[in-house]
Amino acid sequence: MTATDTRAGLAGWLSSISTTDVASVATSTSTPSAHVSYVPEAALTVGAVTVTAATVAAGASTVQAATAVHGNTAVWHAALNVHLPADALRANDYGAVLAHAVI
């Protein structure tokens, strides 16, 4: 993920994610989005900015927060983990939608 802020001033920004439930059409089963976690690495930054990462269970959560901003770019990678229960039915079509926003 890359966030570039070219605004004037010192307003910070937040990067957040939200996910849907993890579902399979083939088995007609789903796992709640609370079983999805997003684990961001520390951001590599250019310019004047302090970026703080937060490991979150998905749903809708802030994953990076920038403060002390003055023209910057922040880049990070993240691990996305899906924890299916042991009794989940086997299928090749489990899927979910993850939306990423920076405001």
C-alpha cells in the first residue's frame, strides 16, 4: 500500500480497511469477517511524517495513522490472515472483499 499526501498544512491521515465475511458459494457457508486479520509492517516514509501501525481484526478498522505531516509518502506491506474454523467445509471458492481507504 502506498499513501502520498501532497496537501499543504499539517493535517494527518488515517488508512483503514473493511472486509466482508469470507464465503463459499459451493458450500453455502461463510466465516465472519472478525476471523480476518490485517497485520501491517512498519511504514517506510519519505518526507516529514510519523506513521503508526495497528494490527487489527477486520471489519472496519484503522491500520495506519499519520501525524506530524508535511508532504509525505508512506509505503507498507501487510499480511492478511484468514482463520477458518476446523470444521469449515473444503472448497476452492472461498472469497471476501477487502476495501482499503486513506482519509
